[in-house]
Amino acid sequence: MPRLLTLSRLNAYLRQNGRCFYCGASMWLESPETFAREHDIPIERTGRFRCTAEHLQARSEGGGDEPANIVAACTFCNHNRHGRKRPMRPEPYKRFVTARLRRRRWHQEWVFERPVLLGLEDCLEDEAE
């Protein structure tokens, strides 16, 4: 990863308190082992929570690696956004992800067993209602 992009990703990660721009989940930058231990999950399940540098405006559309164009996103959200036939713009995609989270249709079911640890508690509907 080019130096500017690496720094922009780190800045976004810190600015967002280590949370994914789209789903709000905790992410890891360097140590999946530490993340697994802190969140009491098997190491095999940490990959989706790796922090990536997400371009708000894609490079193919003229977006660059400057900090204003980079947010931190978990691998799962980043890959799902760009894996679509026609990737959604960032804000509509964020609303889409939030709606899916509320219905427990975004991350795998085991993630919802740890909503507080993974930072998803604000996105989930209050089941007591």
C-alpha cells in the first residue's frame, strides 16, 4: 500500500475510533490475534474485521488517496460495496448496511451474539419493544 494511503487509512481509523464507517463494527489494523482475544472470537473469524482504506470517491472516478477521500471500513463492508454490479455511493450504502444490520442480515449470526463488543449495539433494533 502506498505511503499516503497507509497514513490516510491510519488517520481514518483513529478519527473513527477504530469503527467501520459503514457498519460501526470494531476493526483491527495489525494484530488479528489481539482482536480475537479482546473480542473472544476465534482467530479464523477476524478477517472480516480487518481495517481497509475505503475511497469515498473511487480512483476510477478521479478520487485520490488524500485523507479527505479515505474512510476506514471493515473488509466485509468494503468488499461487499465494491463487489456489487454497480457499487452504491458511500452514504446510500451506509444506510443500506444500517438497515440490514437492524434486521440482522449483514454480518453472520455469531456477530450479533456480541453486539456491544463489536460496536453494533447502536444499529440493532431494541428487541424488548
